[in-house]
Amino acid sequence: MSTMDAVSDAEFRTGAIKIHKPEDFEGMRKAGRLAAECLDMLIPHVVPGVTTEHLDTLAREFVLDHGGLPACLFYKGYQHTVCISTNHVVCHGIPSDRQLREGDIANIDVTVIVDGWHGDTSRMYGVGEVGPRARRLVEVTYEGLALGLAQIKPGNTFGDIGHAIQKYVEAQRCSVVRDFCGHGLGRVFHDDPNVLHFGRPGAGPVLEEGMFFTVEPMVNLGKPQVKVLSDGWTAVTRDKSLSAQCEHSCGVTKDGVELFTASPTGLFQPPIQGA
């Protein structure tokens, strides 16, 4: 079955936040694990001189060899398995023959489909030895994500998630991108709700057990404004400052949150060497 067939057989976005059944968690665990394993696999390959196109090929072969489908392949005309966003690219960087260089930072974002369920995750990679400002940005981004995830439990709101991220990131003299957000997912790739990474405590829909969504803050060293390039995909910082992102797919449980895309080897935050 092709990726397009898998997407067309899925449920559709209805405008309502779906509440999933307990048995649906297992489908998300399988999809999330494969997505995380794909990013684990790429760690030793993210080195100076490798092309982003080669990393994309490795990811596609890995997903297919392990019984999944690349959700991004042919999605709205996209021709690749992953997005690879380097340095001042905020998100949706297109793999190409560009070689990674010493000191680059790169976000790799992958979504897989397993038995109709979507696993969506991204993480940051350092290429060789990375400078202190870039490493600090990556650390702030991961800490912001962790603080947002800590707000996930029944009775809290989506505003609580966004506020926790925004408050921390801005205290570190960085900025949260407003133009892109997390999203619901499950049998639909991009579903309701939109999950903002900024906001007010108590604002937005109330979290309920059975909600599935991503949290994926994008953090800039400079100002939050971005622009999309003429290819229609690649988003970059307007001031050319560095940007970082990390993402988990998660589900609300009766007393907290389950991370479907946790790295099985504990490498969701790959170590980044300092220059």
C-alpha cells in the first residue's frame, strides 16, 4: 500500500479534538517508537560532509524496512521522508545535495505511519564541534519542551503548556516562534487542536484523558519573526539568527502524559560536542 493510500484511508480532520480509547495508545506507541528509532539510527551519520539528501535516503529505507510508511512522502507534494533544518532554518528544510559543515546544528523531523497511526518527532543534532551560543540555544529549546510537557495532565489547559514554554524561553533571552505550532495527531497527520508554544495560564481547551498531540517548540536566538522561502516549504528566521526545535508526540493519561516518541536508547537529546 502506498503512503498516499495510507493517508486516504485514515480518518479526517473534523474541527473537534478527538478523545481516543485506551486501546488506541498501543497503536501510537508502535508508531512513535519507530519514529524515535529512525532518529536514533541517524545519530552516527550526522557528520561533516554528509549531504542532507543522503540522511533522507537512510531514513526512508529504515522506515520501510521496519514496516512503516513515511508520512511526509508525497504529503501536499513533498518529495522527501524527513525535513532537515540547519542553523537559521526554523522548520521544513528540504533535503538536498547540500553538505553539512563543522559547527552546524540541524533539526531532523520525521513522521511515520504504522498500521494507520502517526508517530511524529524531531530532535537537534550537532555537526562536529558546535559553538557555545548554538549549544545553549539547543539546551534552552529542550528545557522549554520539558517544561511544557510537565504541564500535561487532565484539568490543565493548552495555554498552560504554551505559557510554561514561553516564560522559560524568554527568561533565557531567546524567543518563541509564533508562526508554527504543534497539532493533534493519531490516524490523522495534522489534526485539531493547534498547540501553541506561547500563551496564558488557564487559556484554551482543557486537557482530557485520551487526547493525542505534538508539542514542538521552535526557539530563536534572535527575534521570533520568520519567513517562508520561494520553495513554499523552507521557513527561516528573518534576522538570520540561529533556530532550534525539538518535538514529541504524546497522549494525555488519567494522571499525566505518555511520550510516544521517547528514544528507546535514551538519546532523544543527542550529545552535542562543544568547540
